Amino acid sequence: MKTTGCDGCGEQLDTIDELFHQCNEEIKQDFRLRRWKWIKENIEHGLENSEIGMTINSRSYFSQNDFETVLERCEKYGVGIWGIETWPNNEFFGCRVREEVEYATDPLWYWKAYRYFVDLGVHRNFTCSFHITEEILKK
């Protein structure tokens, strides 16, 4: 079963294929840069990165209110979320991942994951990993 597309060429891959798949690294880097710029311009613009003193995969960290805006924008653009992490007090608290549901683009899953942390008393330093396709970048 094919589960994910290559960052570079878009070829549908399963987990085993990913270990051996190689395509043009330049294409992959170009896609990653365009994805990063798109996130900054369309999802994170106008929001305050709480910068908790570390950088993991160039992720930004947000307050509860700003992270709600991130989720609203993801829903608006059809962006998926692979996982949500929380780092209150600048220490890892927990993570919820999309494997709990069928589609990363299902807003019900990521809003439920977010509310789970809020119900536990987490109110800052939320971050997530985005699933953004070439089709979204072209819009």
C-alpha cells in the first residue's frame, strides 16, 4: 500500500520504498524551501514565535491563542498536520500524531489533539509538523 509521496518527485512510496528511494536531491531541497516559505507566508504570518531557546526542524512555537490561528489556517488551506507537540516550561510534555486517524488533513483529528493538551493545562509552546502537497503550494 502506497502511503506517502517523495518530497522531491512526488512518487507514492510505502515505508520500505522510502528507505531505498532516491531522486534528485536538488528537487527535494527546492520543494522543502518552497514549503517552508509557504508556511511562513500563509500559516505563521503575523503570529509570535515563542522561541523557546531551541530549534527543531525549523519549527516555530506558539501560544495557545496563536496556535488556534495556525489550526484555523491549516483548515482553511487544506493543510494536514502529522503531529502536534507541546513544550511548556521549555521541556517536552507530549505529542499526538496523525496515525490515530486516517487522514492528516482531517481537522477533527488535530483540533481534538490540541484540545487534549489544553484540557491538561498546556497553554504555550505548541508546535506541529505540516503535510503540504505540491497542489497546495501552487494555489
